Amino acid sequence: MWILLPKDILFTKAILMEKQDFDKIWKETLGLLQISVSDATYKTYLSHTHLVDLKEVGDRIIAEVGCDS
């Protein structure tokens, strides 16, 4: 799954370089998504996901998201 995130969700470019910060970034992103979708949608599609990679494309950050199988 790929999600296009506005840059303001991310703190600085330095954080993008640190894999250990991916969990923090994704946790905050999930918090925003959780209040934007129904509880059933969140539990079904998002609750078991994790951030795999971030790529900068123009003025956006593209998040590669993985999930447990």
C-alpha cells in the first residue's frame, strides 16, 4: 500500500533518514487516520500496518506501508 502524506506530518528530513523513527512517524499518522475513517475500516485495514519506507517526491512524501500477513 502507498499513502501520499503532506510534509507537515513529518518533522524534519533528518527523521526520514532514521529507520527507528519510522515507528514514531507511523504511529502519529495512524492516529490521524483513525479519526478520519470508521472504526471498522481502521481495525480491518490499518491497525496491523507498519511503515516500510519514505520517499520524497516534489513537495510530498510517499509512504510505503506493509502489513502483517
